[in-house]
Amino acid sequence: MENITKNCERALLTTQQNWIQLIFSKLYLWKRNHRTRRHLRELPEHLWNDIGLEKHEVLKESHKPFWRP
């Protein structure tokens, strides 16, 4: 019976760690989305052309909410 309890405790701890890791991963992704979209918006227009983007594409991408891929 003691082994079952220990196994359950380990499984619960692993699940909690996975959730925490998932939350931090999502927060990191959202922060990166916000930062890269802001940087894209701040680039001079002639650089947009250099990377193959047109103004409407930059505006569309840079105005997406941070949680959208």
C-alpha cells in the first residue's frame, strides 16, 4: 500500500511540474511574440522590403495580439 501512495505522490508531482513548465513555456512564447512584433513594427520600411514583406503584411502581423501565433 505504501508503494501505491508513493507512486501516486510522484505522479502528482510530475503532473504539477509539467503544468508549471507548460505555463512558463506559454508565457515565454507570448513575451517573444510581443517583442518580435514590436521590433517588426519599428523597423524602417526599406528593411521590410529587404526581408520580403509588404507594409500591409507587417501591419497585419504586428497588430496581432500576443497570444495569437
